[in-house]
Amino acid sequence: MSGVSELPSKEANVLKGHEGGVLAARFNSDGNYCLSCGKDRTIRLWNPHRGIHIKTYKSHGREVRDVHVTKDNSKLVSCGGDRQVFYWDVATGRVIRKFRGHGSEVNAVKFNEYASVVVSAGYDQSLRAWDCRSHSTEPIQIIDTFSDSVMSVCLTKTEIIAGSVDGTVRTFDIRIGREISDNLGQPVNCISMSNDDNCILAGCLDSTLRLLDRSTGELLQEYKGHICKSYKLDCCLTNTDAHVAGGSEDGYIYFWDLVDASVLSRFRAHSSVVTSVSYHPTDNCMVSASVDGTIKVWKA
């Protein structure tokens, strides 16, 4: 039971303001702020440590499913039910550009390391890459080898990694145009990278999280106990890579030991589905979001 006392399970703040379910909550790169998005078609910027709402971003025509902010906090990208990818100026709240091209809802978005490219994952079974610096609204790349909805995307310096309802986690090496597919045999609805970049954590719709070796695709471990059957739920590793965290459809948050997959901590966090968990980059702190309309800040 090493390190259980360090896991964030004490409620430090509740962030209220969304009118309807919150679909994602994400720390920014230094952990001083967080962004949330949801059914009410808004994105909200918070100081989670002080419990303060800073700004609301409104322009989406349907629910907002995902949001990501650049390392310098100057731009953000969002996506959702209106099939568009929005590129925003954080300070002014202005939409700089809308990228159109997905044939259906957009599930996930990420900036690359240099904030020059955005990659989006869609219900239309495709990944699309967009150049933020160009005035062209056409994608610079389309990857459409999936056979079902693409739910989640991660980027490294040279690769795009995505998880799909078709049961695969696919890695695309952008430099050499190579695709590697790992078939998990269950619909994948969230992927996240370990902090050392060696592993991929995949949340699947059979109520199981799976840890994959990124270089070999080998299944290293499985984490169970939570419920994930019909919602897109986030999962992540803690900032030391020692523990795995994930939400559950019954309102609980789970922490597992990375190595032996034992449940180290589980607690009732929300009154409804926990859609999102995001771990602070350096501190023992986490934010969670829920269909119950709240975002909660957890500290050790």
C-alpha cells in the first residue's frame, strides 16, 4: 500500500458554473489553471487551487467534448458535436479560426509540441491534422484507416497515437509514414501516455484499463473494478507514473498500483458519471469532472 497517503482524495474545491454535464477537465501544462468543457456548449477557464472561475469561451453550437491549451497558455483548441475544431485566443476569448472537414462529431483534439499543428479525432473514423499558422482551412493530413469512431489522440514529437471504438490503438510515425496497429479486442475510448513516454494507458468499454508497452505493443497490465460500459471516461497516470487513475460510471474515482494493478484507493467523488480525470504535472493534486455538472479539485 505504498504511497496511498500521497494520493489526492480530499476534496479541496468544487468548481461550479457549467449548466449540464462536464465532459472534460484538463490542467494546463504548469498545473496553475484548468480548462473544462461540456454539454452547455461552453469552455471555462479556472484557477482550481483558489476555486475561481476566470473566463468563459462561447461559440460552439453543440456540446464541447474536448479542449487543449498550448504550453504558453496563449491559445486553446476545442471540439465537439458541431463537427468543427475551434482555435481560440485565450486572452481575448476570440475564435481565431474554425477548422471544418469532419463529417460528424469531433471527439478529441491535441496541439503538437510546437503549437503549430492541431490533430483532431472524429466519429467519422478519421484523424485530421490542421496547420494553425496557415490561413488554409483544409487539413494538412487525413488518416482514415480506422473502421469505427476515433475517440482519443496523443502526440509525441514524431508520432500520432489514437484509440478507436474498432478496438485498436494505432501509432502513426509522421516522418516515415508508417502505421502500427495494436488490437485490444475491445472498444477503446481513452488513451493517455505515461510521463516517461514508454507506455500507453487505454481505457476500454469492457470496464478495463490496459497498459501497453509503446515500443512493442505488449500488454503489460490490466486495471479493473470501475464501471465503464457506455460513456467516454478519461484515465491517466499520476505524475510519478507510480499509479493509475480513472473515473467510473457510478461516480467513483479509482487509483491502482501501476505494477500489480491492486486498487489502492476508491472513493465517491461525484453524484453521477466521472467523465474526466486530470493529474497535476508536479503536485499530488487532481481535477475530476462529471455528468453531475461539477468539477472537483482533489488534494492529498
